[in-house]
Amino acid sequence: MTTQGATRPAESATKARSAYIAGPVYDWVFFLLPPIASVIVGALISGTWLATDRFWLAGKRVTWSTLLLGIVVNAHLVAVFVRSHLNPDVFPRHKFRFLVVPIAAFAAMMTSMWAVVIATVLVTFWDVYHSALQTFGLGRIYERNQGNDPTALRGLDLGLNLLLYAGPIVSGATMLAHFQKFELFEDVGALFLTEIPIAMSSHQRTIAWAVIVGGGLFLVHYVRSYVRLARRGHAVSFPKVFLLATTGLCSIWAWGWNPFGQAFLIMNLFHAVQYFGLVWWSERRVLLQRLRLQQFRLGAPIAAAVFACVTLGYGALAEITSDESRALWSLVQTVALMHFFYDGFVWSVRKRQI
């Protein structure tokens, strides 16, 4: 989830809304505590049968933890279509992007192995960028809800989130797990691109020091800018500060050191939970209307159950899809790409869509 530019209310504007997005309890459950909760989950399952017992499924050797995580991750990817295709206010504005672009992407992968490889690698790195922007977007909403100018610190917030997500990846224990995707270019004869993981590994120490020094200087600049702005009347948003601090520490620890061997579980689990929370909060009425459940007392629980079953059902099918089935693999990659693409414009503070 990302946000775009927003209007510029005066810094001294009277607060007209809660500091939270959906409410204190909802925000703490779905937005603020998930990073910490994911670390706890990673610690609890580490070394247990959930993380160590391997079995074969659809031609892949998996553990229960990787299987369940994969289902949840794929489920959250398809959840964007509730916002993009079911929301009557959003869909008419972007019909070309919602109808033509996914068909074109799928067709490209069905006709070109280059497209398949490029899409698979792109999904890996776009996911990192997208994850950083989801936290960035939540932070900008908290700024707006605090009564601040939502454009203040916007550029610094974006830089901070990209640093906190990408920095630990390129300099930490999970770097190779990400860049090994470039080895797929061997399938299309682009051998020079398969050398990227080796180059990254051989220069990782230099990259790490660049991230540490450059990142440290950026953090000092960020804090000084925040303090200077606060002295001029900019209200500090506690939810935003808590979110950025916990997410940043979680990212540095997980991507940088891969504790318990559960970095991917820790980072992807809380991201998916936050996204489900955002979609349900934003699109609850849309789902009730589409399912014609507005008049029923149990309409909301039924809609939530349908939402969960459909998305998790897709997640299960996507997770067991083998790359030997080009059509199914291309479909799964198309859904992932459209998730990242759509999230860049369907959540707009500037257009008052959220």
C-alpha cells in the first residue's frame, strides 16, 4: 500500500479526526503490533517441527511454516482486487490498467520465456520496494490524522522506509537469497546477468559499510529535521513513530541477521496482516454491498469469512503451483505484479480515497 501527494492543510489546523486510522484497538492489532508479533512467531516456531520437518508437495520440498506463509502471502496479493475491481469508485477511473495491463502481462509470459524470467526477478525486488512503501503509506496517514501537513517530511519518510527495508537486505544475511533470482536468466542465455549474485557477494562488505555510514548520516539528518519541525508546531504522531521504529528494528534484525532462520516469515507475515487489515477496513462496505449482506445482522462476519476463504483459497492454489505449468505460473506472477502496480495508485490521500 502506498500513498501519493496530499493537500496542504495548515500546520495549526484543528484536528478533525482520530490519530488512528480505524481506531486504537484495530490499529494496534492490525497495523502497529504485527511487526513485534511476527518476531515472536518466528522465535516460537524456530527449531520446531513446523520449521524443520520437510515434505514434498507439488514437486517442491517444503516445511509447514514455509507452506503456510506462502499461502498467506499469495492471499494478500490477490486481496488488492477487492479494492481495484470491486470498488465502484475506483474501478471506473482506471479501466485500462485494470483490464488490459494484466491480460498483456499474462500474454507476454505465455509467449516469451524472457518475460517469464524478467517477471519472476521483478516480483522479488518490487516486493521489497512495495513493502517499504506500505509502511511509508501508513505513516503518512498517521501524519494526516494527527492534523499535520501530510506533505511535511514526506521525502524523508520515503527515504527512511527504503533505507530500513532495502539497506539490511543488500548488506545482510539474506542478500544472496534475493539476488540468486538473477540465476534464472541462464534459462534465456543471458549469462552475464547470472554473475550479479557473485558480484554482490564479493562486494557485500563494501556495500554494508556504505549502508551503515550513509544510513547513519541519513538517520541523523532525519531526526534533526523531525525535531526542528516539531519545534515549529508539527505534532508528533505516536502511532507513526512507533510503527517506523518497530518496523525498522524488525527489518534490520530480520533481514540483516536472519534470526532463527525465519527472516522471510517475520517480514512477510506482518506485511500481509497489515494489508488484510487495511483492505477490510477500507472495503468492508463494498464487500457487504457486493455480497448483498447489508441488511443482515451477521453480514459483516459472513463477508469477512468469504473474503478470507476466497483469498486464502487462491493463496493455497498459488502456493502449490509448480513452475512446470507455464500458464499457472504466469497467472501467479501476473497477480503479484498487479498487486504491486495497483497499490501504487489505488490508495491516494491526495484524492481522498483513503
